[in-house]
Amino acid sequence: MSEQKLRHSVFHALNGTRVLPVTLAALVVEGQMRTIGWSERCFHSRRSRLSLAVLMLVLMLGAGAACDGDDDIVSPTGFQLTFSLDATFQAPHGGDPIFWALVQSSNGFAADFGGGVVSDTENPAFSFTTADVMKRGVDYEVHYWIDSNIGGGTLGVCDAETIDHQWSTELLSVRNDINLTVPHNPSLVENVCSSFLP
């Protein structure tokens, strides 16, 4: 929030409660303490003084949150991921089991995981939504493999990526809920079996 916008908000809020400004109001704007000067006036009542104190507290808290950028969403619990496979997965993998894990890039910790079956008729062919497990500013990867057993392999076992197609998709510096749909691309397979070891 800019200093000009903050002045404007304070002016209208004060007028709306019939509270006249004080001499100086120190507010946090863009991560720095800035002093905004106001002409000295008297208060109408004790109630007005209390209203002003509450208003200043709210503005300071709001300005602190704005320091992180207007496009960021501050969540007290975490963020969700909705991850989908588009219709191009239907023909090559319809009916095949799929397993996925949302892991932290830094340490491989699985924040959430699950599985299902790739559809041969629906679009998206497969989709999942995690709990609110992604932390703000943290890098994640979605690891997923399809038990396709192309040319061999064992059912229920994560084999090499040429046998069981598998991928990794990066989610960098998470700052809000993410909704992501990916196409089938065999040229980008990457072994992620280590994320699914017991």
C-alpha cells in the first residue's frame, strides 16, 4: 500500500467515525517506519480517542501484511494443490493405476500422497486436490507414476520410467493455491520411484 493511499484511507475512515486526526501517526508502510504528519486537532470524546486507537492498530497490521506484495495470499493454514492430467492420458493410460506424491524439493519429504486410476473417457483423465499442506515460499515437486508395465514390469511395483511412465513437475516458491493441468509427454519421463519406497 502506498503512503498516498494510506493517507486517503485514514482520512476517510476518520471522517466516517467523526474522529479528527492527531499530530503524528507512525505507521508501517512497505516494511519501513514512516511518519505521516497531520494537523493538530482536538478529540470530540473519549469514544473518538478509542476509535482512533483501534483504527491505527488495524492499519499497522494491514500495512505489515502488504509488505509481502499485493499478489500474495497470506494463509494461516497452508495452500492446496489441484493437479490434473488432461485428456491426452486417456488413450495410452486409460485404466492404469496412478500414484502421486507432493514432496518438498529441499528434503524429499512427502507433504501429501495418494493414488487412483486413469480414466479412458473423462477429462481430466485424473485429478486430485491436496489438503492445505503447502507452506508459503517453499519449493515443491509433484512426483507421479503410472503402473503401465509397457513391455514388462511388475504390477504394483514402480519399475523403470520406460516401463512405468513417471514424471516430476516443479512448483517453485508457492504463494497461493495452485491449479495445474499437464499433458501426456513420454519424452519428459523422469524416474521418481524413490519417492514411493515403503
